[in-house]
Amino acid sequence: MKNTPTLESFNNLYDVIKKLRAPDGCPWDREQTPETMCGDLLEEVYEVIDAIKEKDDAHLMEELGDVYLVVTMISYMKEQEGNFTIKQVLDGVSEKLIRRHPHVFADSDASDSKEVLKQWEQIKVEVEGRKPKKSILDKVSKGLPPLERSFQLQRKAAKVGFDWPDIQKVWDKVHEEIEEVREVETDNRDHLREEIGDLLFSVVNVSRFMGIDPAEALHECNAKFSSRFSYIEKRMKEKNLELNPENFNEMDQLWNESKSK
């Protein structure tokens, strides 16, 4: 294979990771396992999404590099264990792409996206020998964060007609769940956890009905909260006041002030 600049760059990354994991490498990197890297992988993916939404290509380039780093690091850990190699990972995904795109690499005919997806599922079962899903909900990954998984579960069920007839019924369900949370004794933690889960699930339903991705909405809300709270911290420092319950009224006033800023 021709040693292209891209191949050279990947080889450099591979060599750097090998050095970091070597006996004379970095103590922190040597201590990591696939399990300890799960949080890093999730965080880096979200940072990529942030950069895409911000349309910041310089930031996106950096964050995509971090994803490559974490993915390659985890793959190399498995290579060190003798379970599989990075070459097998890369060969496997290339072969899968070719196998699942016969309309591009062979003589199959799939004229639109709907046909492509249908063919994709058939190949998984008929060619790769995967068991058909027992439930349409099995297609929703259990590895998704809970908020995103709730949204996807509801979407799958709605596609086959299991859905509320109108938005008013959804609002009624939200109010019903709020009252049920209120009625639970606070020392009954299991019941309280269950009812709060029902409430959050019903709020996700409202979001879905209105065509809003709840994860994106919450992400924007988190950013807004962080910005306003940073304003409070800055102004309290200027006033030589501490952040504590005794100064809540002052902080609350600054919170309202931050909305106009």
C-alpha cells in the first residue's frame, strides 16, 4: 500500500500511543483501561458535537483528534491484551462498509435512502447471520445516555402507532406525573425514584411532540445556566461577597440581572 500522508499521520499517532503505554511511557496512560476511558470517550464525542453546532472548524479539528486518540488508545489496549489488533478493527469496518453497500461496490440496486436502510438490515440478518431483533425497541442502544434513549424509544414506538392522539393528552400526563411525585413520601426512595423517572419520561414526550430534541434543549439550558451563574460569581467577587446561603437574595438579584446582560 502506498505510504500516503494520511497513512503516515495515523502511523505517527499509533507510535505515540505505543510509547505512552510502554513501560518507560506515561504512568497515567499505562494505568488506563477500556473501562476507565468510557467517560473520556463520551465527553470527547459531546465536545465534537459542540464544535459542529458552533460551526467552529478549528475547534472541531482539535476535538475530532481527541476522539481519534481515545478510540485508538482503547483499540491498542485490546491489542496489548492479545484480544484483537488495531489492524483488525480498521479492516473490519472497511469490510463491513463494502459488504453493506452492494449498491456502491457490487450490482445491487438501492435508489433511495429508504431502500438503502432496508437493504442494510437485510444484510445484517441474511449475510452476517445476526439474529433479527425481537422488538423494534431493541434497535435503540442501551448504551445511550438515559435522556437520549427515552427520546429514541418513544420515537420507535410512535412510528408503529403507539402514541398519544394529541399534545393535550401529553400535557395531562405531565401534570398527572407531577402530582404523583408530590404524593410520594420522601423517605420512600425507590418509589420516589420511579415517579421522578415517569415525570422525566413524560417531559421528553412533550419535547418529542413539539419536534424538539430534549438532549439539545437541555444542553442549551445547561450552557445558559453556566453563563448566568458565572455572571453571579463575577459580580459577587466585585462586591466582596461570598457565595453562601446567607447571600441568596443578593445572588438571586444578580441572577435576574444576568438575564438582561
